[in-house]
Amino acid sequence: MRIALAATCIADAMFPQAPRATVQLLERLGHEVYFPEQQTCCGQMHVNTGYFDEAVPVIRNHVETFAPALDGEWDAIVVPSGSCTGSIRHQQAMVCRRAGQEKLGATAEALAAKTYELSELLVDVLGVTDVGAHFPHRVTYHPTCHSLRMIRVGDKPLQLLRAVDGIDLVELPGAESCCGFGGTFALKNSETSTAMLSDKMSNVKSTGAEVVTAGDYSCLMHIGGGLSKLRSGVRTMHLAEILASTQSAPTPVDVEAAPGRDSEAEAAR
Amino acid sequence: MSTFLGFPTRRGAKTLPDDGAHPGAPGTSAGPGWADDVPHPEAPLRWGATFPEAAKQALGNTQLRRNLAHATSTIRAKRAAVVGEVPDWEELRDAGSTIKAHVMSDLPRLLEELERNVTARGGVVHWARDAAEANQIVTDLVKATGETEVVKVKSMVTQEIGLNEALAEEGIAAFETDLAELIVQLADDMPSHILVPAIHRNRSEIREIFLERMGDAPPDLTDAPRELAMAARAHLRRKFLSAKVAISGANFAVADTGTLAVVESEGNGRMCLTLPETLITVMGIEKLIPTYQDLEVFMALLPRSSTGERMNPYTSLWTGVTPGDGPQEFHLVLLDNGRSKALADDVGRAALHCIRCSACLNVCPVYERVGGHAYGSVYPGPIGAVLTPQLTGSTGRSDPNNSLPYASTLCGACYDVCPVKIDIPSLLVHLRAREVDQDRGRPTAWGAAMKAASFVMARPGRFELAEKAGGVTRVLGGSKGRITSLPFPGSKWTDARDLPVLPKQSFREWWADEHAATETDPRGERRSSEAPDGGGSPSADRTDTETTGDAR
Amino acid sequence: MSARDDILARVRAAVINDGAHLGDAVAEQAPVSRGYRTTGEHSPGSAEAIEILVDRLVDYRAIVHRAATTADLARTVGELLADARSVVVPPALPAAWTSALTAGTAVVHDSRDDRRTAAELDQVDAVLTASRLAVADTGTIVLDGADDQGRRAITLVPDLHVCVVRTEHVVHTLPEAVTILAAHPTRPQTWISGPSATSDIELSRVEGVHGPRTLHVILLG
């Protein structure tokens, strides 16, 4: 299958390990992955903060970038993020139409129908739950709000995780409760956000997991930011990173080995 | 006169001379065993503080946090159990949602139909544009009976208009008879939940409130819920048996028959709706349902969503006046108070579908932490955040209600449980957009940031430059690989969370590196020609980018 | 302009555009969705429907009794009210139902034309009535003020309610009940699902607040 990757702006810039792992995973499964380079962002941040007019050019860029999918250039578009998938599916067309851009809205809607969050693509479109991954670590899964309630991935990520060789998957208490991120909520209502985060971290800690995983790096940035602040020794990792991990090419789990973070050893060098 | 965040309150006016201590208990200070931190606001829909300010204060209230966590988790579990046993729950929600959409779209005709039917059955219909008009109508009706006391059934709409305070100013004592409303009234407090107004109080606080304020509480009262409830029963029974005038709200009003419904648990509603000679019902104009048969939908949805029961203990239905049975004088006050303004917003009007079940409060992770008072309105929680600002409208940029649409992470739990499928997250986003649009032309930090981000993200070249500029974060992060402290407003994040520094290599740079040697397809995207397990090992690449110090 | 006219003008302005009612468009384009069950799988009066009703009533802590005949019913009533000094009854309660009351239980009569006051009812120990119907799914008994059920006040003030439900009046689902009740929608109705209760203190359920604290249900037939 020819699959176009919408890497998401936040992962492209801050958490490249997620789209990288997505590419590695899909290629390992024998698919051709494309990265249309004019992509930037789906517009979600603008929409959710109420800046609809400012969202339109961003959405236009996204739609123009991926429009070739409608001509059969790619069979599907994959997004390693539940909330970006949700915004593409439930917000883009509405915002375009509200701005009087009916044609753009219609194209956005048509593209949304070919756009899948990673676990949806794997389970629903590619029909695979055992991706041949190997990850011998204790892991707990946080179902992000938009994965769970906006695009309703259900237990697809768990189906994929359960099939991972060597994994010790433990249930997260209070899993369905929001971590408190909410985009600008974490800044505009930082105290309340922190209260929610602290409960999420307590639940993560109670599992004894080495890794907390999710399908969205924005929530993982929030949970991971809190866990890092407390030196909890728990690592955040995108679902794709676990699924990309194999016996011969394992994804490292040490907290300091997280891409983007220089190790102490390197700093000393 | 005390103040609440700088706003003068009417606490003094609330106190009435009375033989018992209820309502409007004398004194303004809390008793020894309970906190008195929510004085009566001047405006029931706009208490004065912004949500972040009030939430910050609430988060520090350990008793509140514990009470709320216990209460919301209990009721969430009850609701989930009884909803889970209904095989056609989603079909009922669809029906509830489409019936309410029909009501809103046809409100003018349905209101006239209701008026006609209530009048034909001996009721008198009154119309009130706003709170002041409604309060005046009710006051005049009570005065016409010659009575100076009324009993009240718990009603959100009379909270919304501040009826008790208005009656008190005219020398009429209103006795709340719902147990939770009684607790709130005795404590001179404000409700913090639509269904369980005293959810912020625990049993020992309630015991203290009863002992101090009820007047006739048994001196050996313990904090057992049963004993507390029996003390309230004894206290109120004398009032029920002698009351001549009752005031209620309404859960539903049936247009095609003129029938009104009050859904309750304790029997205080039946007492008020049955024994007095005069009944005055105040209801918002959105509470209509078109036909009697529609009760089969709403009476299936409301109790399970609200109290987590298959059916509430008591529901009373009455139509005008029934000779020889119940009040022989019936008045219905139809209240607008901002509803027609909400109706005019083709997206926002969905908030008027609300049947006040409070399921959205109970599942809301924000409400669970901060409680109802933080929302600064008698309508708290997710539904309050979309309803309150629409009812009040905005008085300008400093209006505290402007902060309500942001009092949510958009987690969507509220939408999932709403029995009439109000898409609260989308309404919140809509109201944010409405505010942004109204505020255009005024420079704000958020507006500048969003415009800048829009400029950058509309073109990939600009985005790539911005990514490269992000290398500055590596300087901030130093050797730690994480940013642990930023100046304001970044401190809002880093106070409790680290922020990773930007990686040395963005994804698009990695892609360009990885796939540079591969063919270029006709559209200019380069695609991988890497064999699944051949070429550079992914882990080797990863190790390379992580451990080599080459700056890009 | 009167408040009435003003409010109606505002709501009309909100949903009527150039004479076109939004209501008409909504009715046409998004008609009310009624995909829910309107009848249950168990027929009225069936053993299955009654079993569900009993389960729900017991769950609400109502006390359930069975009576195959009127004689059984009278005997049960006599036993339940043996300690009651008085019982109020509606005007058209079948006389046989009270035939086994002991001499110590005075029968108090009440009707719309001959009403006991609230204070008088407060001195009465119990009330005995029939019912319009019962809903198995929700454990709900409906009184509609007919002459074998009486004024609303008599089933409210006394502390003990003995309510007779004829088994043929037990329907499985709420929509079936509403359809029956819709024949007389303007009668004053009381829907009762167990004794009065409150959960206002820490969501802890306490039964028996202002309504009758004890509810006996006798299933007749």
C-alpha cells in the first residue's frame, strides 16, 4: 500500500521519534511510505483556541499537500496522533465552511475519509494486530481523550500492544481520565491542569511500568514533562516506537536515551 | 456587608426575622465545624472572579477536593451501571437530541400551544423577559395571597434569578425543602452542583450546620446520613403541613397537553406540589417537549443520567388545576433571561437542549478537581461553561464569564454521557471563536501568537526555518536535555512540567537525510526505497542522531 | 410591548427567517429519530414482566406481596395494617379489600368532594390504594387520581402506603406505560419508584424522607 504520512507539526519539530518509528514500522510491514514535504500542521491548535480565521490558511496548506490522495497518488494518509486525526475528521471542513470556503471544506472532508490514525490504519485498513514487534518491558497505556472519544479507536492500540512479543502490559487505573493537557488549557488553567496531571502520574507510578505509551505526543509531552520533573524514572513513548521495536533493532527505554536529550555521558564528553 | 473578591454582597438582606433559624440564618460567620467561603454574589450568573482565579482557590480546599472526588466517583459508577443495562440507550439519546432540536426550531409555536393548554385547564401564564420581571411577578403573586412564607422545591431557574433574595427583600421567607438546598440555605452558602447542590459538604460539616442553624435539630445529632435526613424531615414537616403557597421549577412542560412535570426523590416536591393552595411554577422557555408521548424518552434518559437510578422515587405530573385535588390556584411563569439570545446562535442554541441532569459535571475531570463554585455561576461544570456565557452575553473584555469556554481540556467525557447529545466540546470551541471574532482589532498576546503561528504554518519553508530556530531550546536546556524553568508565561508550564529541548534533527531533516539518495517521484516527494530490513539499521540511525555531537 | 409579545418576537426572530420557519426545515430534514424500543419482549401481565417488576421493587426496598385472589389480598391487608390505628382510603376502593381489617383499624374516607386536611392526614397511620399501572423495567407504579387511587395528598402524608397493583396492569417498558397514560394525560399523576429517598449527603442513599417511609406493594392476580 502507498501511504502518505502526516507527521504532525509537534512530532516533526519536537518528537521526530514518533513519525520515524511510524515510517520504520510501515516499511517493515512492506508498505511504501511517502512524506509530502510541504506539510506543516492540521490547524487544530488554531481551531481549539478559537482562531478559526487563522486556521484556514493552515488547513488549506494541509489539504493542498494531501490532495493527491484523492487522485490515487496514495492509498491512505496516516497520522501518528489521535487529536490531529480528530481535527482533520471533525473540524477542518466545519472551519472552512464557516469561512465561506465551501470547496476547500468539501476537499477536506473527502481527504478526512482517507485519513487514519496509526492504530486505525494497522487494524482496520491493513488488517494486522501482530506487527512482529519485540519489546521486553513493563508498559502501561494511556488512551488519550481524542483517540478514545473523538475518533473512537477503542481497544485497537491495546490489541496491537498485546501482540507485542515480550511485553508486560499493565492496566492503567483511571485510564480514561484526561491528563490535563488540553492544549492551551495547560497554560490558561495551569493549576487545574497540574492537579489533573498529578493524579495521572500517581496512576502511572502505581503500575510500576517503565514506559507509559499513548497514540499522541502532545499528551505524552504533558505526562512526560511531569514525570521528568519528578525524576520518576518512567519514560514516555509513542505507540509507534514500541511497535517499531524489534529483537534486532530494539527501541531503547532509558529515560536519558530519549531522542532529543543529550545523555549525561555525552555532555561529559 | 461582606465582600466577595471586591463585589459587595447581599448577605445582610437575606436574613429575615423568623421564629426558626431557617431561612436566612442570623450571623455571617461560619460555625466551628464548616467552612463559609462562598458569600452570595450579586449576580447568580456572574459571581465576579474568573475561572482560573476561582479554580486556583478551590484547588487549595482539601475538604472540597476529598468530598468531590468521593461524590463524583460514586455517582459515575452508579450511572454507568444503570445506563449499561439499557439496550437502546443510544437510540433514546438520538430521540432526545432530535426532539430537543425540534423544540428549539419550533419554539414560538410550541410556547403558544403550551400557554393555550395551561390556560384552558385553569392555569394562569405569565411571561418574564428577565430575572427582575420574574421576581416581581412571583412577589406580587405571593403578596396577593397575603402570605409571608412560601415553601420551595429545588429549582435551578429560581437560583438563576435570585428569587429567594428578591422575596426576602419584600419580607417573604422562602423555605428550601430539598435536603441539599436546605443545607445550602442554612449555611448561607451557594449551590455547587445542579443535582446535589451541597456536594461540597461532607457529613460532619452538615451536622455542624444543622446544629448551629436549624433551630430544632436534636442536640445529640450524629453525622450518620440517616439521622441527618430524619432531622431535616422533622424540621420541614411542620412547614409542609401548614404552607399555603409553594414555588417550583419544572423539569418538563408538555406543549400538546399543558402538563408540567417535576422529577424528584425525597417527596418534598410532592409536598409542595400537592398540599398548598397556590402553586407558582417558574420555568425557562426552553424546557418544553412537544407531546405527552415524548415523556417516554425523557423519563428514560433523565433519572439514569442524573441520579444513576432506573427511575427516580417520585415524579409529579399536573395540568392546570384539578378540582378537589392539589393547589386550586396555579401560575406558570415563562422566563426568557437570555434564552432567546442563545436561541439566535445557530450553533450555541444546542446548549438549550440541556435537561439539567448533571451527568456532565460528574464525569468532568475539571469539575472533579475544582467543584462548582469555581464556575462563578449557578450553572457549573461543562454545561455551565457553555450555557452561562450565552445567557449573560459578554459585558466586554473584563467580563469574568469570558473565561468559562476555556475551563475545559476538550476531553469529550461530557459529550459521551449527555443524554441529549449536546456536543459540549464543539460548543466550547464555537464560543471561543465567537469571543476571538468579537475581540478582533484589539491586540492580545494570544492573538499575536496565533497569527504568527498561522503565518509560519501556512508555508512549509517558514515552518522549517522556525524548526531550525528552535535550536535555541537546546541552549535553554543545556546539558540536561530538558528545560526545567522558563520565565512567565512559560513558567505556567515549567512550574510542574519539564519541557524537552528540540531534537537536533527534526523529522523532516531525518527524512531528507534518509531518503535523499532515493528516487524523486514526479510530485517531488522523495520516497523510501529502503528494503524492509536492509540498508541502514533504524537503531543505528537512532544511535547516531542521539550520541553524535554534530550540530546541524 | 408586553413581555409576552416581546419574548415571542425574540424567539420568532431567532428561528423564523423571511417567513420560513426553521421548525419546518428541521422537521423535514432531521425528523425525530425514534429507533428505541416502544414495546418490550414480555407481554403485559406475563410472569416474566412481573418477575422483573418484583426485582426492581425489591431493589428499591419496597416490600412485595403476592395475592392470587381478593380474599388473599384482604388477608394480606389485614396483616400489614394490624398495628395501624387508622387507614385512609379513596372513594372507589373495592370494599372487599378492607374486609379483613381488625377492629382496631379505623377506616378514614377521603374524596375530592370530602377532603381530609393535611393535618388530619398527618394523624392517619396508613393509606391503601389501587394503581393505574406498573412498569417492570423501572419498578415504577403510577397513580393517576382515579377514584380507586384518590387525591394525591392521601398517598403522600401517611407514613405507610399499601398499594395494590393488578398483574394485568404490569407492562414491560416505559413507552407502553406512557401510551396507556396518554389516554388521560391531564389527570394528576404520581409516578412512584420505591419509597422516598435522598442521596444528598455524600451520595449516600437514605430511604424514607418526606413521602411514606414504607411502601408495601401487593400484586393481585
